[in-house]
Amino acid sequence: MKTTHGKLMMILVMAVLMGLSGGSALAEKPIVVGCPLSTAFLYGWDAERGVTLAIEEINAQGGVDIAGKKRPFKIEVIDTRDLEPGVPVSEALLAVEKLILDKKADFLIGGPVRSEAALAAMPLLSKYKKVSILTTGALTPKYHAMVAENYDKFKYCFRIHGEAKNLVGEIFANFGDLKAKYGFNNLFIIAQDVSHARGAAEIIKKVATDKGWNVTGLEIYPTGATDFSMGLLKAQKTNTEIINIWMDMPESAILLKQWYDMQIPALPFGSTLAAAEQPGFWDATDGKGEYTLCNVVNAGNAPSNATPWTMKFYDAYTKRWGVEPEGLGTSSSYMAVYALKEAIERAGSLKPDKVVTELEKTDIMGVYGRLRFDPKSHQVIPSTDPKEGAVGSILQWQKGKRVVVYPKSIAMGEIELPPWMGK
Amino acid sequence: MEILIYGTINSVALALYALGFALVYGICRLPNFAHGALYVLSGFIAWTMINTFGSNLLVAVVATLLVTGIIGAVIYRLFLIRVRGMEISEIIASYAIALAILEGLRWGGFKGMTYTLPVFIEGSVTIGGISVDYQRILVVVVGAALVAFLWLFTHYTRVGLALRGMAQDERAALMLGIDSDMMAVVAMGMGSMLAAFAAILLLPLGNIVVESGYNVLILAIAVCIVGGIGSWMGAVLAAFLIGFAQILTVVYLGSHYQMMVALLAIILTLILKPSGLFGQQKELEERV
């Protein structure tokens, strides 16, 4: 009898303690964050981890304050599979719809990851009036252009990571430096046969030609291609000095290994180059990926001191997942949750129109700089100065480490050339 | 020169993808749609041997060949034997096994682009002004040796002759005392070992990813259809045809048409000569 009484008392004490330590927030109905992500791929799983980490941190602090009531976030993930070759866009749309109708997502964060799928999901988001913050993968400028062109219809769509046009600007800033320093003038472009990469490659070609670069070739490889020798030999024959790469398929590792094995005297400069983004790339290529450059789109996806929050996030992520932030979509997915939290708290409601209005007023000094959305296009405002806007990150593999080389304001080193380039 | 060198490498790679598929179909008329999945699985087995158990490359290679061969034999003995002779069911069952293997690997955490196997020989050499790495040269040499070995095996060993007997006429082989089920198990085991062989040679050139299982299957089917399903010599010839066509396409038309070559080859073959270059299966109907 005494034992039963004691147990009852313990349960009561625990219940009181839980109530005092934020348990009340956990008792409230959670705010469901739906994440349509291609979870088998880097841009999917890193986004999921980023969102999860932010949610855990926010919930540990009591949750989201909505008009005096604290409510926790809850994550629901559905695999869109949109990064897998041959999977139709409709699969991603089904995932989005299932998150909205079946999982009762209040908001969407993450994908769809492939640009084609993200664009196709926009009418669905307006149909259900679901606020969505795109955080990974999709780089097409058409996304925010569509919001700007038809604001009333697509106002629920936001994007908190960089986009292709901005990436192009960052790349040309580096190309300009390389031209000034080493006299480079020959550029070869290799892209994957997907919407964002094809589009970006064409833009690069046009801009490069306008800027006086000699574009020695543009090769578009189908997703799943496993031999790049002919493209690389074309680059070599045309005295190419920079190979600009736009690929998120795993086979891009073959391209880089071939580049090394064939000792092609040109610098591999990836814009989107998923294989080279991951910390495990060095071991996976036995160091053959040294000198490869790639754009991880936002600071925080590679180590730097962009803001005081950058390394704090970097270390928290590494501690939580046992691996460093791996690439595009990590820091942006993490920050999207914080931006959403603040918008909901300001709105004091989950009503989509009110949250949209408050998201437009977002102004946070986040992991990758000052985060604000363009009120017309809902694209995060970029900058090369973290005090002014969202900064990107271009890294180079140097002696087994990912060294941020751009923008200068957060750079941890300078671009190095492979010895066989003879510069 | 580069067309000759990289065309040959590409062709041998295609032949390696397809040999196991062609062998299994040729002997027991089983379209093994789990072939690509076995290719990926063997890559991960080798990776686990090297990185988790710390074994050296040679031990990992031998163990991978054996384990994959046994897995293939078990797949036949446990599952495919029940649908033997029903081609649609064989396709559905083997494809289901492929999905189970590939999705199981993904579920088990084998995702991402950081899994790779070490090359056998580091470095590269310049041939006629074209730089080629030793691993690709090894692919060609070992690929050629493998074809020679298969020819010798099927012509001069008891098991090989039994397999050929099965391939030519299963009923007649039965009458001669050849255990057709046992030979089918052997064929499936050998076909799986060939998939593992291809994986061990080709995966060090890139990385091991689950999705490549589907690609390997498509390429293997394309090669076998063009060469004539069931004829492994036809498969070798077709691999050279498609391999060089792909390289020529990249050089003269554009790299993004590269994948279309294999699919176009299937369509053209099915229109012009459905039995393929060396296939005998439908020749009578074609003549009629």
C-alpha cells in the first residue's frame, strides 16, 4: 500500500515538474511542419536534419508563443523522390498533397527539391493556402519570378536559400579574380540534363561571352551518365583553364576522378556539385577531389565565421548528427524554422495570410547573415556582406579540408591551382 | 584515337554489365531483373568488407564474389524456382527482389555519394597523346580475360558443358541426366558473380549509389536485346556496337543524347530484327 502511495506521489511530482519546465507547451496541439524532401539524397536528408535540429531547440525553449500560448513544432517528412532519375514530378506533388491533407501540415518547409517539382507544386500551395518556405535544391530563378508576376496567387511561396542567378554572380566574381591573377580566359561548361543546371549553364555561357571569356564548349550530360572522358578531352584540347560544373547527380564523383586521373590542366569549378559538398568527399575520392571548388549556396554549410551564429549552428549540428553540415539546404532549412517561428509569433496566429505578411517583415541576423525576404518575390535577399543579407559560400578542397574561399568577407583561404596546371 | 580508347573502355564496361544477365537468360531462360540490384549489393558488400571489417582488397574481392554468388543461388532456390517457366511472373518476382534489395540498402543507411571502392592500380598512362588511367586499362584487360574464361569454361568443363546443354535444349539435357534445377542454381550463382565482378571492376571509377542499380539493369537489357537475348557472345558484340555508338554520339552530336543510344538501339532492334544479332529464339517467327 505504502509502495503504491509512493509511486502515485512520484507521478504527481513529475507531472508538476513537467508543467513547470515547458511541459505545458508540449501538451498543446503541435504546429505541424511538413517537409517534402528527397530523403535519400544529400539535399533531402541534410534539410531534414536542419529542420529537426531547429525544432528540437525551439521546443526545448518552450515552443512557439501564439498569443500567450506556447505550442511545440512537430516535423512530418514525406519522401518526394524527386532527385531520383526517372521519377516523375507527380510523385513529389503527391507527397506535398499528402502532407497537407493526410498529415495536416500547417506549414511546409524544405522542398520539393528538384526545380521542376518545386515549380509544379506552386499552384497546389495556393490552392490549399499553405505557406511554404523552400530551403533546399531548387535554384531556378523562375520560382521567385512567378511569385513576383502573380503575387496574389503565389504569395504563400517563399525561398530562403540562394538561387541560380545569384550563384552565377558569385561564380563570375571568382572567375574575374582568376582572370586578373592568372590571365585565365578559356571556360568550358559541363552541366547535368535537368532544368536548373541547363538553364544556369546557358546563362553562364551567355554572361561569359558578354564578359569577354572564350567559352570553349558546353556539354550537357544526362542524369546517370558514367563516362565524361570525351567532354574532358574536349576541354583539354581547347586549352580550357576553368571547367564550370553544374551537377547534383552522384556520378559527378566519376567526373572529378576522371579529371584527376587524366590530369586535365583546368580548374574544376562546381556551381552545384553535390558530390564535392559532403565532408566525406575527400575519403570517397582518395584525395583526388583536391582543388575542386563548389558552391554550397549559403554560409553555415561549410565552416566559416559569417556571423556569431554560424559556428554555433555548425557545432550544434555536428554534435546532434555526428557529421558536419554537409551541403546546400542545411543552414537554410534550420533558419527557415526560426523565421517561421518569429513570423507566427508576430502574427499571433497560424492563419496563412497573416503569417505571409509577417514573413515578409522577417529581419533576423541568422546563420548565414541578415535574413530578409524581398516583399514582392519572396526570395531571400542576397549579399556578399553578412551584415546586409544572406551570404553564399564557395569552398575549395585543400589538403582534406573544405576551405571557404568566397565571399571575401567570410573567406578562410584563397583559391589554389593543381600543380599540373603549371601556374 | 580517343574514340578508339574510350569507345573500347565504354564497350567493355557495357559488356561487363550485361554478361551476367545474358548468361542467366541464355541457360535457364530467366530474365533476372534483380541483376542491377545484385551489382549494387555486391559493391556495398565489398565496401563493408574493406571499411567495416578492415579486410584487404583481395580478400574483399574473393569474399564479395562468393557471397554474391551464394545470394544469387539462394534467390533462385527460394523464390524464382517457384515461378520458373512463367516469364511474366519471373520478371515480376525478380524485379520485386531487386526493389527489396535496393530499397533495403537505402533503408539500411547506404545512401549518399561517399561510398566508393579502391582502384586496383593507381596512376595513368598516355597512349597516343590520350591520358588513360590504369584502372580503365585493367577493366579492358580483365573484361577480355573474363570473356575468354567463360568461353573455355562452357566448352571444356563438365559443368560448363551441362550449362550449354541446358541452354540448347532443356528437355534433352534432362534426358542425359543433367539436373536442370541444379544447373539453374549454378547459372544464377554465376550470373550474380558476374554482376559482382563488374561492380568490383567498375565501381572504383566512381561511387556506389543505390540508384545505379536501375541504370545497370537498363543497360544490360539493352545490350542483351541488341545482341540477341540468351547469346552471351551476341551481348559482347552488342556492347561494342552500343559502346562505340555512345562515344561517337558524344563526340559528334552531343553528350545529352548519350543515354538515348541504348534505348534507340532497343527500339531499332525490336523493329528490324526482334531476335537481336545472335538471338535464335524468334528467328522462325521472323522468317514466317
